[in-house]
Amino acid sequence: MIRIDKVMLAAAVSCAALAGAARADGTVEVLHWWTSGGEAKAVGELKKAFEAEGGTWVDSPIAGGGGDAAMTALRARVMAGNPPTAVQLKGPGIQEWAEQGALNNVQDVAEAGNWDKVLPPALASIMKYEGKYVAAPVNIHRVDWIWGSPEALKKAGVEAMPTTWEEFNAAADKLEAAGLIALAHGGQPWQDATLFETVVLGVGGADFYRKALVELDDAALRSDTMVASFDQLRKLRGYVDPNFSGRDWNLATGMVMRGEAGFQIMGDWAKGEFLAAGKVPGEDFLCAPTPGKGFILNSDSFTFFKVSGDDNIKGQKVLARLIMSPEFQKVFNMAKGSIPARTDVPLDDFDSCAKRSHEDLLAAIENDTLVPSMAHEMAVPRSVRGEFLDLVTQFFNSDMSSQDATTRLADAVQRAM
Ligand code: BGC
């Protein structure tokens, strides 16, 4: 009897020690939409780092590029009074949830880690609500990229990646003449909107982009420049294969990888796919900015929802600290295709596309041509973004004229404001 008591006591003590250890190192349930090959690899780095500190990671992936499905799931969880501890969220969405009182701040972690000193001010302000950090940024993604297949381009006699939309169209015509798909694309609203915003930047320039897609200036939205942007989007629609509808973005990347298609226009998470498949930039695939001067910014970040319990709060703080550590920012971004959000992480080990992204980012800051992504929720409230996505997708899937699209878009944005 005594022996049993002793065994039981020992077991109870060791259980308590284990539970204590888990509590001490925190638990996080992380809601995210990183489910493609490159994305899963990248988020795996965060899980690994968190678990290395003794924390418990509960993974809640919601598949769907661009995160629209994840945001629907998040709303349902919050409505049910059961928010996840950490959520991949960005741009104005952070402010929207903070205004509703849904977020915890991690200001103490931010102060201890000097976040104000190591983040670009434009990014730091997106992460703060009422002067306190409620989010931690993991990266800087660039949206305005063209990915090219050297094999397909060679077959079609295209010598270089295009630098103007005229060159793009001419190269696409050659690819089609060679029996190849010119533009690998997935017909999903956020992907259509991704094409659209790169075209708006290329056709109208950064000032026009800002007026139309960020400030929602009515005159810009109704301008001839917008009509011309829709004209180029119509051209792109013509370069897409018949099976594009509903295709996931990473499957489109696969088409470029296999040399079936010449180009994909997509943010540099596409590079994460090439890298995860062991492909080498400059050899197996090419990267070039889409035509036009500027840099469309998309930054992923994690927010910390209002949860209770020491274990969860501890988890949020540990996660925030890890996300902003230079070591994590390096390994994560080398897998994700992006560059670090921190300005003090050396890029020596990064590939040539990442280095180009960094150079162009600095130039864009200098020339005031850095613009936030509308399609990727960095620019306007979700309700307004929804109007853009609906209209652009309708245009893409019908024979709507560019003039009609321009008027309907401006009317819809006005109604949503
Ligand atoms: C996110 C990326 C993600 C991509 C595709 C973007 O909105 O910022 O991190 O890889 O969507 O899912």
C-alpha cells in the first residue's frame, strides 16, 4: 500500500512537473493559411523555434491562398467566443480587430526587443494600436513580380524578361505561337486582383496607384488611366489557358516550374514554391519586377487575440519574441520567398531575387514609389477590398468593356466608403 502510494506520489509529482513545464513555456494555437509547399516549410520554422523553447504549438491551418477562407474562419471563432491565440493577419485588418477590443498587446516584448529601432517606421505603425504593438511582422513580401520559365522562353525565342507591358504582350504572343501557355494564372478573386494591381502600378505609376487604390480618389478611379489599366488586364486575360478557373496559385507556379507556361505574375511567395522544389533562381526560374516603377508591399504579421490563462499569455509573448528574433527572420524568409521585416538582418545568404527585392525596396522608399497592396489587405478596409475583388473578377470572367469596368468600380467603391 505504501509502495503504491509512493509510486502514485512520484507519478503525480512528475505530471505536475510536466504540466508546470508546459505552462511555463506557453501554448499557442496558431491560425494561418500557409499550406502550400513553400509556405508549410516556412511556418514549420516558427513551430520548430517555438517547440525548441518548450512551448506547445497547436496548428490551425485554413487552406486558401490570400487568406480569405482563414479570415472567415477567424470571424466565426471570435463570434463563438473562442479566438485562437495567434492569427496571421495584416494591414488595416489589424486595426479593425484592435478597435473592436479583440487584441492583446505585446508592448513589453516589443520594448525589450527594441522593435521601434529595427523595424521600418511604415511597418511599425501598421503593427501598433494606440501606440502599442498588437502585432509582430514576419516579413516583407513584394507583390509585383513576374516569374519566368527559362525553358519556355527559350522555346519561344524570348530573349529577356519583359520590362514594359508592350514587351510582356509581345513575349506572350511568342509563347502562344510556340504552343505554350503564356500566363499561368489561377482564377480566384484575390489572384485576379493581384494581376490588376500590378497592372495599375505599371500603367499609372505609383502616384496614380496610391490615389486610386489607397486614397480611393474618385477622379483617379474614373480616369482614362484606369480604363487603360483594364485594357491591359483584358490582354492578360487573353494569355491565360482555358483551365484557369479556380486554380490555386501554387499550381500555376508548378506550370512555370515544368516549362508548360512562360510566366506567372505573383508575389514572391511563389519563389518559396520554386525553392521548396529545389529550383535555383537564374537557372531554373527567372524573377523580374512587373513593368513600371515601384514596389507593392505586402507584409505578413501575427496578431495576438484576447485570450485568458497564464499559459496562453506566455505563449503569445514567447511567439512575439521569436517572430522578431534575427535568427528566425532569416530562416523563415529564406524559405518563404520574402525578405526580413527587420532592417538589421544581413542578406548575404539570401538568393538573387531577395537581394533585388531589398535594393528595389530601398529605392522605392527613396523615390516615394513604395505602395501597399490592395489585393493583399495592406491598403484599404476589407469591405472596400471586397468591392475591388468582385468587380475585377467579373471583368476577368466576362466581356465587360474597360470603360464599363471603370465606372462600375468607381460606383462600387463610393458605395462602400
Ligand atoms: C500572404 C502570403 C501567402 C499568399 C498566398 C498572401 O496574402 O501574404 O504569405 O503566401 O497570400 O497564400
